[in-house]
Amino acid sequence: MDGLAPRAALRRSWSLMRRRAARPWAAGACLLGAGCAGAVLLLVRQVAEPLRAAVREAVLTGVTHNTQVAHAAGVLAPVAAAALLCTALVLPLTHTYLTAAYLRLRAGRQV
């Protein structure tokens, strides 16, 4: 945002975060990210749970006859879907929050 080189931007970022005023912003970012990620992860896993049997059967008929591989694919399919959707929904919110925190901390430092 300030036109700095990568190392200079990282240095500036850390100098802003070392201040006492940055702690609530950092805690808020952590709580926002973890809360949203946890909620989305649990919701998607619950919604995708009925697909476990369908994925297992599809792997058994189309990929391999190994029941352990089919079971693992059935277990991992809802988790993978949840992780991808969680990343797509939570990262933009967290980045927006961190940008607002950066702008607030930068404005406080200039005063």
C-alpha cells in the first residue's frame, strides 16, 4: 500500500505490531479468522457428511477395489470440501480486517 519493497514493508508491519495498541487488533484478527473458519468447517462437514457413502461407492466401482482406500476417500472428501470453502470464505474477511487494522495503526503512528 505504501509502495515499499517487500522487506521494508515487512519491517514496517512488524514495527507497527510491536506497539501495545496493536494487540487488540491482532487478537481480533485471530478471533475473527478462527471463529469464521471453525463455523464454516463444521457447517460444511455436516452438510457434506451424506456424500461419504457416495464417494466410497464411486471409488470402489471406478478407481480401486481396495476398501481401505475407498473408506479414506469417503472420510477425506467432506474435509477437503470444507477446507476449500473455508479458505475461500474466511481469507477475504480476514485480509480486509487486517488492512483496516494496518491503516488504523499507521494513522495512529503518524499523529
